[in-house]
Amino acid sequence: MRIGNAKDFWSGVLFAAIGLAFAVLSRQYEMGTAARMGPAFFPTVLGGLLFLLGVGIAIRGLTAKSTDGNIAPFHFRPLVLVLGAVVAFGLLLRPAGLLIAIAALVIISSFGSDEARLRDTLLLAIGLGVLVVLVFIYGLSMTVPVLPDFMSA
């Protein structure tokens, strides 16, 4: 059988595999009931839904009319930069504070795009920093340092 749409088929296979892995691996915890959910309930249900979605997408990819069949090459640079930005955020949060960690997250991850502009990136970092401080520090009263240690003392 020929695959009609390779992108849909392989995306569906990936979704189904990840969903099945979550559903199976979460079974080691107590399931509970819908009224009193245990730690396995949510990942099992979500994994099952992702599995079903993946199967549906894979079947659609098999039955679709044939396309060129080419799958674009995978770009590692954006993946590494975005994941690195998240790691940098986690490492910078306590010693440097929330504002610097957010700025680092936005600026590092912007290098993953060819369309990012410095002015837009800086405006996004400032706007996101203000929004996060308003929501998490003032709105939710979280105890996360906003500024670096040497500036807050």
C-alpha cells in the first residue's frame, strides 16, 4: 500500500506512539475514578486520546490522494535554541530574577527564527516581563525573585 500523504501518516504514527507510551507508563500509578482521580487518571486519558488522534491522522495520511511524498528536512537549530532558552530560564530564575530570566528566554529563543527582529524581540521581552510580574507576583502572590539578588538587597 502506498502512503498518500507522508507528513500526515508519520505525524499520526508519532502521536499514536507518544500517546500509547503515556497511557502505558502512567498505569504504574493509582488510577482512581472520574469523581476522585488518582495520579494515573489524567495522563492515561490524555495518552489514550492522543493515541486515537494519532491513529486517525495516520489513517487519513494513508487514504489521502497522493502528494509529492517529500518531507521537509528537520531543522535542529530552532529546536536546540528553544530548548536551550527554556533551560536558561530555569537556571537563571533564582539567581538573576524573573525579569532577566524572561528576557533571556525570549531573546535566546528568537534566534531560532529567521524572521525575528531585534526591536520586536526586545518589545516582546519587556511586555512579557511586565505581564508575568503582574500576573504571577501581584496577581497570584508567588514568591519568585523579580530582580537579581544584588539589586533587591
